[in-house]
Amino acid sequence: MDRESELDLVRRLRDGDAQAFDIAYETFNVRLFTFLARLMRSRARAEDLLEETWLRLVAHSDRLQPDTRLGPWLFTVARNLHASYWRSRMLEEAWADGPGLWPIASTRSPFEETAANELERRIEAALAALPVSYREVLLLIAVEGLDQSEAAKVCGISATAFRQRLKRARDLLARRLGESARPPRGVLREVNT
Amino acid sequence: MKGDLHDPMLELLARLPQSAPSAARAEFVRARSLLALEKRRQKRTATHDQKHDGRVMDAALCFACVVYIAAAAIEALKLGWALR
């Protein structure tokens, strides 16, 4: 979507135009769901937060600034809903292994289940095992194609902090992928004997 | 790659498949959002109409006051002339 169309879409959304909502929905629904599902590692919870994201757009549509970048705005809402979800869960549940800002996922995500090939499966697994603050920067830049300043705003951090986080995330992902490519030590021992 | 970095690792991520919510849920969310949008639009129109009605009432009241004051002034002047 070019900038001109985006500005027009925002203007129409501010006026409560249902067709404009449909266009925004068609453009961003799958992208938002993919982003949320990779953050949440659960289809059901991702669908819940996706619904909430769209309802937030409706509730705030008349207060959108005329120059709003719709994509980053929606990803910011989705990301904040995700963060709120985990914060409220952390308050509700006593975590046996001590408090951590983000949960470390331990089960296979829907993407791992459906990844078409081994490389994709390895990438999905390595991505899912990253802390969510690293996962989100990689998803926003590499998958969603946001530029670094937009993605930094979505995450609520400075551009410098974002660059550092992206580098760390990328290095950690590369390390995890390297580890997963190597055969386990036991296997090596068996081959050597 | 869609982002502004050219990195093989990020390019691998960019090629990962997308996933969509179930069709039924997607349709439900769309319908619910459109309903909420319509309700908001109606509420805004009603508020706008109320404001408009309010402005008309204010203008009418203002006009009545001006007429009353003018009439009172004229009567006062008439009385003044009659007493002379």
C-alpha cells in the first residue's frame, strides 16, 4: 500500500467508513495474526488478541492522526496487547521458576507443526525459543518489513537500543540455528566408536 | 527481504510462511468490528444532531431575549414620553 492510499484509508477510517475498515482488515489481518501467533505460540490466544486489536482500531478510529502509519499503529497495539496479556498472567500465576519478564516457551508452536521443510522447521524452532523481546524485533524487521525507526516505535525503545537489540537477536538466532544444525554429542560419539 | 537490512539470516526469516486465523473466526471478528464501527458512527451522528439541535435552541432563545428586551425598551421609552 503506497503512502497516498494509506493516508486516504486513514481519513476514511476516521470517518467510520466500513469499506475502509474492510481494506485495512484484508491488508493486515493475516500479517497481524502471523506476528501474534509467533509471539504467543498459540493460535487460540493469537486469535483472541487479534480480535482485540481490530476492536481497538474501531474504538480509536476517529482519534487517529491524519498522518498515522496504519501498519506500525496496528503492530504497536498488537504488541502492547501481547505484553499486557503476559503481565496479567504473571500477576495471576505464581511462577515456580521465578519471575521473568517474558515466558520461555517450551512446546512446539503451530508454525513448527506446519513448517514445510526441515530448514523452516529449524528456523521456526530457533525463533520460538528466543526471548520474546528478541523475537519481536526480528519479526517486525524481517517478516513484517518495517523500517528500524518504525519498529523501534512499535517496541517503545530508542533507535539505538533497537539496533543493539536487533543485533543481539540476530546473533542469538544464528547461534541457536548453528546449534540445531550440529548433531548431538551422543551421536558423534556413536559414529566415532 | 522486506526490511531495510540485507542479511542472509533475516532473509531466511522473511521467507517463512504466513499463517491465517480460522475462516470462521476471521469472519466473526470482521462482522463484530463492522458492527462496532456502525454503532460508533450512529452515536457520533446522534451526538452531532443533538449539538445541532442545541445550537438552534440557543439561537431561538437568544432571539426571544433580544425581542423581549427591545420590546421592554420601547415600552419604557413610550412611558417616558407619556410622563413628560
